Amino acid sequence: MKATVYVTIKENVLDPQGNAVQGSLQTLGFSEVAKVRIGKYLELQLDTTDRAEAEERVKAMCEKLLANTVVEDYRFELEG
């Protein structure tokens, strides 16, 4: 089973990396870019066919390592 995990900075947390990218894009002539938020994208291949177990395990992975839940949100999708 494949898990796709998306980790993003919470909306109320400043994103200096996103601000830097936004400024660079505007410098390059992309003035229509009003806001940039930087995140992480992960693909995990899980050795299970039990969807409930996979959901539980991926949630635990996100909570313990993949996302800093103080400043980041996460969501995931399962395929297979």
C-alpha cells in the first residue's frame, strides 16, 4: 500500500522560506504571486494490505517524526 503524506506550515505560523521564495518570484517578474507557503511531500510504501492498520501507522509516523505538530499540519492519502 502506498501512503502519500503532505506536511504544511500552519496558517498562523510565519513562513520565512515561503516569504523568501515569494520575494524572489516577484523579483523575477511574477508579480501575480501574492503568497507562498513551503511544505513537504513524502511517499511511503507500506508492507500491509490492512487499510485501518495503515491509517493508524501513518498517523503515528506523522505525529512522532514526519511533522512537527506544534507548527505544522499534515494530511495523508492511502492507495492500494
